[in-house]
Amino acid sequence: MSTTGTKKIISFLGLSLSTVVASLMFTSLVFARSIDRTPVIATLTGFEHNIQSVAILADGRLQIVDVGGQLKVTQLTPAALESLKSMVQDLAGVELEKVHSQIVCMMMPMPELSDLQVATYDWQKNSWGRELTLVLNQINCAVADKTFPKQQWAKERAESLRAAIKILALNELK
């Protein structure tokens, strides 16, 4: 089939060439992710200083995705990774409190990397699970649905983990 014929078929289907290329790129990214089975142990999402999300992988990679979708990957030091893993393991099975506020204040919350999710951890198998659980989000008055650990020590640990991941990500931007 000629190039002109292919273009006519694509335009007939209502697809642009960029859409076809983008879907092929997405397929290859999905395939690449299926090859890399490294567990994600914690994520931080939101929006702050051009960062959309940060992920910590069990092998020590820090993955930062900016608002444009660009991925930056760096390797954490062994000491930093062990500290983060320890915090995530502490939070992996804590009891969570979920609160829904009927009334929210009329303020606009500052954009921040706020939603902390951690992976499950199996102590008997010494392995990370694939599922991530939201353990902390924004808990100011402008947010109706709040999630946080019930115990005060766990809440402080979650806030410390969130701050540590945020600092590591912001440090990579400089």
C-alpha cells in the first residue's frame, strides 16, 4: 500500500499520525515497564515546583515525573535508601483513619506534593507487595476527604517520609 493510501486510511479513521505514534510509544513504555518488575515502595503525588510525582523503587532508584511528563531517574545512596525503606516498612500496615468533611473552607490550598502512598510489606517473605495504599494526603480545611494514620507516631512518621521524599526530589531539580 502506498504512503498516500495509508494516510487516507488514517485520516478516514479520524486519527492523526501523531496519535498513532503516541499510542505506539505508550505501548512500548507499557512493555518496558512490564520488563522492569522492581517494586515501587512509595510514591508522592501532587504538584509542586514543576514536579507531578515521585516514586522510590526498592532497588534505590528515585523517579521524578515533571508536569510535562518527562521522567528523571537518579540512584539514591545506600544509606538514604535504607532510611526510606525503614520508614515505609513502619507504615506498611498501620491502621488508617479516613475522614470526610461535610463543610470545607473556601481557601485555595497551596499546590504541593502531598499524597503519600506506600507499598505493602510481607515480613515473613521479606518482600514488597505490588499494591500501594494511600497513608497521608493534605489534611487542611480545604480538603474534604482526609486520610492519615490513627496513631500519632505513625502520622509523624508519614509526615517525615513525605518531607524526605519531597526534599530528595526538589534537590534533584537544582
